[in-house]
Amino acid sequence: MNTIIKINALGLLMAFIGMGCGETTEVDIGSEGQSTSHTDTAFVQEYHKGFVVHKEIPAANDVRAIHLAPDQNVWIATGNGVYRKPKTGADWEQMLPEENVGPAYDLDTEPSGKVWLASWDGVYVLENDALVQVPGPKPPIAKVLSTPEGVYAFGPYGIWLYSENEWKSKNFTNARSIRAVISDKNGGLWLGTDIGLYHSNEAQTIAYQKNEELISAYVKGLDFDEQGNLWVAGLGGVTIRNGDRVIDRKEPADGITNIHVNFVKKAPDGKMWVGTDYGITRFQPGENDYSVRLSKRWLRADEVRDIDFDAHGNAWVATSDGVSLIGRKEMTLAEKADYFYDQLITRHVREPGIVARFKLEVPGDTSSIVADDDDNDGEYTAMYLAMESFRYAVTGSEEAKVRAKKAFDFLHLLREVTGREGFFARTVVPVDWDRPMHDMNRTYTDRELAEAIIDNPRTKPVEVRWHPSEDGKWLWKGDTSSDEFAGHFFGYYWYYLLVADEAEKQRIAAHVEQIMDHLLRNDFYLVGVDGKPTKWGVWSPKSLNDDPEWSPEKPLNSLEILSFLKFAHAITGKAAYQEAYIKLIKEEGYLENAKPLYTTNPAFETYFDIYMALYIYPPLINLEEDPELKAEYRKHLDQWFAKFKDTRSPLLNFTYNLLTGGAEELEASIFFLQDAPLSLVDWRIDNGRREDLQLVRSPILEEIQVNELRPPSEYRTMRWDRNPYLAVSGNPSEEKEPVYWLLPYWMGKYQGLIK
């Protein structure tokens, strides 16, 4: 009978999964107009490269203007003169004679290719690969501009036009604080100043200073969009004008991250880039959506002074601390997967098969990467195990199969290394590990213990977290938690289903049997080396049903243990697991316990619970044969998806689709996979300083968040246990493993949602 139960359950599972594999037609749009698959074509992937101009001269990194010459050499005006970087090099060369080095302000190129410079001591032009001074205008000079009528120089003492080898003074305006200039392409100029916007030509000068004409009179940037509208950037935002009319405004409510706007520039693709004292906002004229680039992920510094574009559409950004290249390259999702997989295997694997985040000894410096231990090494290696399992199911790659087995070998070792039947460790390090581990062994004084218990009556003071293995090879970390347990079982499930041969299935079953027998012996507690339950390894009715302090965990933990028992019974055929499963449902009310999970008290909400539930749904949905129970689980799954689909997570969406055979939120999933940055450094992202967003306490009351979920390129490097709404987050001393991206990618491929 046990054998029949085992075969039937897995047979149903295989049949169900087969329905969702996309092995139907090649139709991309369903009958109701919903996308049913995504064809993997090239998209634009952005990336960042930062440049320090000079390590010993801070003023050289104080970049005021940037300019791409026709030969694609990069020129910058800095607090320490003018530097040039060849298009194929990385070094910056000072272009001024030593005696002339000083503050520089602006650069432009005339049609002949000559570069002009505005500097503290006048105007310079490039002649025979050297900058030479062109006497005439009274210094200092703030701006230079090449136009059809000649090269203009602008400064506090006047405006001059260089034409036919001589300077001519122009009486266009008495405003001396000229911050931005642009030709009207009809013989006139638009001038941005501290006291307003001016339009000047030989016939007249018109000033625009009224409240209805500009957001503010403090103007620092000007450019035309592709429709010929003039974007006027300055204090408060951007005023968009057409002739004498204001046709639109861009203020913080519209996406401006900081009211101190320093410039605006049209990109080759038509987007308008607005630089501020806190990053860049990009607008597509005529659309409400916008994107933001800030933080070390994208910029050397958040104070942005100027921008220019090279022949490939790459953005070169002048900041208060060096130069940033926001580059563009075409990639497919398959190519991005190959890139991330290479990063994963070459940078995020440590013996004996742990796949996890690594440490950067110098924050943000990816060359300083070293291995590090983590509480959740087992859980995230299990995510990797699931990823390799889906990769194997899609590709049949022997490499994926071998690496999946090695990941399971590590999870298997976590149980064996403890020497305690059925109990598994959080992680291990070699006994000769030469760096401090997290959560080192410690002692508690009576006073410290009193403080801890008052703070949390459920506190379990663990003084010895690291234990030597019996073979003397490892130190293993105890006090294993429920999220480790759930993550492990998620990995076991997909490895068993998609990869394991019969011999390996028997090994998985024996491993799971030892763990589950441990729980049965201990009334559904995970008991550590001290003979007591671990802090979080609690699924017992004595705690969940009888101890009100466990109310926050009661719904999820009840659902977890049902999932563990259902999976264990399916792969072992052991009747005790099914009997315990039924008893917890019928006598202890565990299914009823789980029902309020998505209407729980707001004080009990934690973001990671979304993914803890994700781990445990597959066995419940796919293995349950009782129609009533199956319907309850499906109702629960639908509630989960309805509540959390706005997080736009491809892991959440693809898991739901895998269990229902649908294609829900496919567009959002593909957007995430495309928009996720290539950098895996957990850059510090402070979206709380952005003026386009508001600080709120929702959806997670205990955390300060922003009121809008921004794209993944604008929040911290993702691990699915992290809240993407967090206002301030990130640790640039960590580089995350890219399993967060690769797992949903291969799930989507497996279902045929990505073709």
C-alpha cells in the first residue's frame, strides 16, 4: 500500500507539472489577449563603470563639465584644469600647461573638430594636440558654445563671439550669472541665469522670470527635445516650453529626485536626462513613466553636474567625485543568464559546495572578494540546488546534474556533520578557517540574560553556536531555523522531481526520513545540541496552539509542517507521516491555523514570509489527492498570489504559474529579469532621500519604506528575503549570489514562458 501511495502521488505530480511545461503551441497571446510566453529577443542592458581622474588631487575629481569630441575622446573640465581620456584608454591626461592649471568650467567642439575650453583665465582652443589660449574675452569664462555663427564665450564680464579669427562683444543681456546656453538654431541664443531665462538675438532680448513662465528663475540647464520643445532645468524642476508657452512641468511629484536640478540633456534615443544634486531622472517626452540612476551602483557620486553621449549612446556623467559611464549593450535573457552563471560559479562557490554571498574586504571593490559564512548558507544553497534542477530539466546538461548533486551533497553533509540523528546545521567552515565567523561563541551575564528575556520572552540565549565535527574537519553552526528547514525542503523537492535517478531518490528519501523522524520524536520541535528546541525550529501544537507568544508564526508554521509531512510521505511511503499530517489537520486544526496567513495582524507581517510560503506550496498543491484539502490549498495559494503579485517578483509569479498552469504577470516578470542590474554588489541605496517618493510604514509596519515599488535597477541587490520597498538598504561589503535571478529564469524556461 505504501508503494502505491508513493507512485500515485508522484505520478500525479509529474502529470501536473507536464501540463505547465509549455509543450503546447507556439502561440504567444492567449484567447483573452494575455501574453502566454515571451520570445527572448535582445534588449538594452545598462551597466556602470566609474573613473577616478586623479587619486592624489581631489580637485581633479571635482568634474564640472564633460564633452565627447567627434573623435570620441572624453574631455572634462574640473577644479584642477582640463583632462582628456582617449576613447580606447582608461587614463586621464592633464591638457593644460602647469602654469595655467586651475578651475575649468565648460567645453564644446566646433564643426572642424577643435575643442574649446572655458577656464578661470580665459578661453582655450585645441591646436596641434595642445590647448592654447585665445586672448580677448575678459576672464573668468563660464561657458563656451559652438554655433553656426561662430564660437561664443560667456562670463561675468560679458558675451563674446569668435568669428573670422576675431572676438566681437555682444550686448545680449546684462545678466552676469550665465549657467546654461543653447543656440535657437536661427541666429539667436537661449540663456539660463540665476535671474531667469533669456532669449537673445541681434534684434532684441526677452526675459522670462514670472512665476507662470518658469518653476523658478534660477536656471542651470537647457536643451531641446525631439519635438522642439525647450526643457528649462533649474531650482524646483524642469519647465517645458514651446515658444512663448509653458506646456508641461517636471517636479518631484513627476519624478525629479531633488529640486536642485543642474542640467538637462537629450539622449540619442530621445530620452531627456535630468541631472540633480541627487542622481539622474530620465523622461520619455509625452510619457509619465520615468527611471532613476543614483548611488554607487550607477554613479561615482550622486551630485551630477553634466552629461554627454558617445556615438554608441553611452552616457558619460560628470559628478562631484569623478566620471561615470552608464553604458548600453544589447543582451538576450539567455546571454544574461550565461553572464550571471559565470559570475556564480567563478565567484560564489566555496567548499564543500556552498553557494552563497561573498564578502568584499574593500566595500564596492569587486577585486577584494573573499569567502564568508552566512546563517542561511544551507537555505541559499538549496535555492541553487533548485535552480540547477530546473536548468537540467530544460537543457539535459550533465554539468547541471553534477552540480545539483554536489549541492545536495552539501545539504546532506549539514545533517551528517552534527553527529545528531536528524538534526542539520546552518553552515560549516573548515577548522582552519582564518577569518572571524558571524555569531561567535559567547557567554551571557545574568544581567544580559535578564535584558534579553524582558525584550523577548521567547529568547533562547545560545552561547555555543559553533561546534567541531567528529572527524575534525569542520566547525558547524547550530540553532537551525524554520526558514532553513523550508528552504532545504524546497531544494529537495525539485531535485527529487527533476534530476535524481532511482539511487539518488533513495538517498534523498533516507535523508528526509531522518530529519522528519527527528521532528516526530520531538513533538515537532527541531532539537539542538543542548536537548532543547532551537529558537525558531518550532512546529509543535504545544507552542503554536497553546502559547500566545507564537501567534505571529502560527499560520505559516502550521502550513510548513503540513508541507514537510506531505513531501516526506510521498517520497518514503512511510505511513507515520501521513498519519501525523491528518492528525495535525483534523485534531490540531493546522489547516484552520493557516487560513488567516494573508489577513494577519499588521504587526505580524514580515516580508520574507512571502517566500517562506513559496517554498512550501509545491508539495501541498501537487501531492495532495483529497479534493477538499486540495481545494483549500488552492484557495490559499490564490490568496497568496493576489496579495503579493504587486511585488512584481518573477520567482513569485513563475512559482504560481508552475502550480496553476497559467502565465500570470508575465510582462512584470520579464521586466524584472531585463531590468535587474549586472552588478551583484549590494550597493547602499537610499531612496529615502528622493523627493519623488514618500516615506511610509507600509506594507511592513516595522520598516521605513517608500510608497512606490521602483524597478529593480533602483533598489538594493535582491535576495528574496529582502524588502524592495525599504527606504535605505544595502551593504557594499557584500556581493550577492545571482541565484535570485537564475532560479526564476530557469523556472520560466521550464514552463515555456520564456522561449
